[in-house]
Amino acid sequence: MPRRIDKEPNRRVKPMRILCLGLTRTGTNSLALALQKLGYTPYHGSECFKSPPRDFNLWIEAMTCNFFNADPNRRPRYGREEFDRLIGPYDAVLDIPASMFWEDLLLAYPDAKVILTTRDFDSWWTSMDKTLFRFMRMPFFRAWSYIDSQEIGPLYRMSELVWRIFCGNCYEKDACEAAFIEHYRRVREAVPGERRLELKVGRDGWEVLCPFLGEEVPAMDWPREYSARALNDHIDLAFWEAVRTILGWVALAIVVIVVAAAVWMGRYGGRHHDEI
């Protein structure tokens, strides 16, 4: 069965150097900016918005092939070749959905260093409950995903698969805590300590990251980006953009109805009146 990824060229132009396997909302955006300052080319989950629906749909396909594949012989799993096609121009990868593929990425890029961004669970849960899980729980976006095929639709479907892998789409605190603990336990067990750096959000910065990467500590503050408030602003913006689109459709429908009624009255209304 043909796959979207097979139509993509192999674009691996530099070795994959860093795999950040921590969960989203654990400082991954700040880390991506820090890596940029050090000369890396990181692929953060937000990169998907630069080329929707291409990236969203490729990650949807990747999750379908690797996690929900009834017949891998017909639809092969994503491995080194597929990831090179998907994120070839980048030498670091962070955030969701990539962190769901941590086992596949470790196999695909055995020479890459691993960074595990971490955060206190209660703090992480509070942030997720107010932002990304809020997005998933909004019936509006679920309905809108069937209408918008360019951005919100693919984003919602991709996100739904991410959280299906992570927590079975259960957004209750207990279920998420168990999944959170299990994710970090499995990564720690799979990656030797000498290959892995744990970076705690809000505490660690250049002085922890740079020695691990063999880089000099830059003379600048550690970047702190994408707060929960900023993320919620993006969610609200997407909601109101969708509402404006719907209102535009309603207004257009009203105009069409009025024009059609006027045409009908002009053609048939007078004739009917004469016949009477």
C-alpha cells in the first residue's frame, strides 16, 4: 500500500545529533531555542505549523504505521529511511509527536545524544490540563477537525493519536500520572547514563547543557518561551478564526439565499401573479 512518506525525497543533509525524548510542556520550546543559539537545527513539534498539512499528515501516517498497524507487511513501519525523509534537514528533534517514537528514534540514530527534559508531575499536569488537554476536550475542535483539512483538522487528528499512544486518550490526572512515570522510566532504562542528560525545566540551563554537548557556555540568558498563557492564546486564536470562518459561510449562505429568492421572484413570482 503506498505511503505519503514514499513520495518524499531523502533529505538527510546532516547527522542527527540530539534526540530530546522528554514530554511536551517540559521546557522543550526553550531548549529548541537554546540549541539554535548553539548552532543546531532543531525540529520542535511547532515546526509542523510551517508546512501543514504535510507534516501533520506524515506524523499521522507514522503513528498509524508504527503503533496501529494491523499488517506491517503491507504498510511498513517508519525507520531510519522514513525519518530521514520526514525530518532530514534537522540535526535535533524535540517535543510531540517525535517523543512518542523514542524507541524508533533510538534505533534509527544510535550515535545521537539523548536529552530528557523533565518536570515535576503536578506542575506538568497543571500546564497540560489548562492547555493541550483543554484543546482535546473542546467539542468544537473535534467537530471542526472534520471540516478543516489544512491545519486544525490534521493537528487535532495528530494530537488525538499522540495522546492515544500516551494515555489512551484518557485526560484524567491519575491515568496521565501513570503514563508520565512510565514514559520516563522506560527511557531511563533504555538509554545509558553517559549518553543521556536530564534537564529540569526552570532549574537547569547553559551550565548543564553545554558541557554535555561539548559546547562553550554562551554569554546570554537561558531562553524561556511558550508559557501556558501563550499556548492558550494560540488555542483561543484558532477557535475565533474558525468561528469567523463559520460566520463568513453563514453570511455567504444568506446572500445566496436572498439572491436566489430575488431571481425566483423575478422569473416566477410575476408570472404566478398574472395567472391569478
